[in-house]
Amino acid sequence: MTQSDATGTAPDTLVGGPPRGRVRGPGTPLPLLLPALVGLVFLLLPLVALLMRAPWHSLPHQLTSAEVWQALRLSLVSATAATAMSLVLGVPLAWLLARTEFPGRSVVRALVTLPLVLPPVVGGVALLLALGRNGVVGRWLDGWFGITLPFTTAGVVVAEAFVAMPFLVISVEGTLRAADHRYEEAATTLGASRFTAFRRVTLPLIAPGIGAGAVLAWARALGEFGATITFAGNFPGRTQTMPLAVYLALQNDPAAAVALSLVLLAVSIAVLAGLRDRWMRAS
């Protein structure tokens, strides 16, 4: 009989040693603790200041104005449409990057993630040059189909999808790489086509990753500013989203800008809370 059998406990839970996977390290060194605390204060101080200076007494009046509701409604609709566009285009793109070998795949992956580091204003200029009325593709859209994207609500959706889709692609590609592809291979050996295996086997497996990527893309689209104002402009009721309304209100009514910022802050906190379970499982 072993010692663990005699005591009724597993060896890694005996007195005198921490449980397996929870080994306690030494105390935090002071040269690491101090900059860590400074970094924490640096990140939290602006948010605390926003809450301290918020016009709580006039907040209901600020948030019930027609301009705010127009901007909020447009933001929610355009962010949701941009997320849907990202799902339709981004999930197949993520599958292509994760499951298919082709020349230059690493280059394609780098280009897909480029909007993550590209300044949003540069992205807006690039969209104008590509999809503007005199753009590379935009001139054909205007001449053949009468479709004009800049300075329209559809232009807002396109600009937001351009900056938000990489978040979805990265999340879904990572989930696809972590998923066991043998299930897909088993489905194909049983007679299913590649698309049927993707639809009936792969999609249910990667659904949590798609959900997380969609939430991140939606939040990024909701907060987009640079590409939107450059490509779609700032027209109330048509292209003025919440970030643009915050920028405009900051010049004329700082209290209203703070109130609008609180709405976006609340949405961001809700997104973090929604993804908390996924991050907890990942850790």
C-alpha cells in the first residue's frame, strides 16, 4: 500500500506541498512590482477621471436627446452589419488560412492582419482610393450599378468591417488550429463533401471561437473613428456614429461628450464581461 493509499489523498495534495498546477512562487521582486503598479495606475487613472467628472445629475437629459439616440442607433446598426459582413467573409478566410496550404500563405496572413496596426485614417484614405467615386473599383460600382459608398451609411459599414474583420479572422483561425481536424477527415471518409464536413462538423467545433471573434469585431466596429470619418464623413443621422458624436460634442459641449463616452465605456465593460468565461477557460 502506498502512502497516498494509506492517507486517502493524492500525492500532489499531501500536506507540505501545494496542489499540482498551483505551485506558489517567491515574492514579487520590488523592481517588478513598482513599474507594474505604475502601469496599473496609468491604465486606470483616465477611466477613474472619466467617472469622477461625469455629469451624473444631467446624465439622463444628455442621453435622452434626439442626437444621442440617432448616433447610438446608427452605431448599433452599423456595427452589427459590419460584424455580419465580417462573419460572412472572415470565417471562410480564417478556414483558408488554417486548413489550406498555398504559396505565400504567411504573406496573406500578414496582409489580413495589417488593419490591426494600420492607422485608421490611413485605412480610410485607402478605402477612398479603392471604393471612392473615382477609386480603382468605386468608379465601376458607380458607373455600372450606380452604387456610391463614401459618405453614406453603407460606407460606415464598409469602414467598420475593414478595421474589425481581422479580429474575427485571428480568433477563428486560432480556434481552427486548436481544433482536432481528424473529425473533418472522418466525415469526408464517410462520404461527406468538404463543405458538408465544414458545415456539420467544423462549425459546431469552432462556434465558441466564432462567437468570441464576433464580439471583438462588433466592439471594434462600434468604437471605430478614423476610417469612418475619413471614408464616410460626419453627417448626423446618416454617418455620425457614437465616436464621431463624442468628437463633435467635445468641441461644443464637453458634458455631452463625457456622457457619450460613458455609454461607450459601459459597452466595453459589457463586452469584457461577456468574454470573461472564455478567457477564464483559456487560463
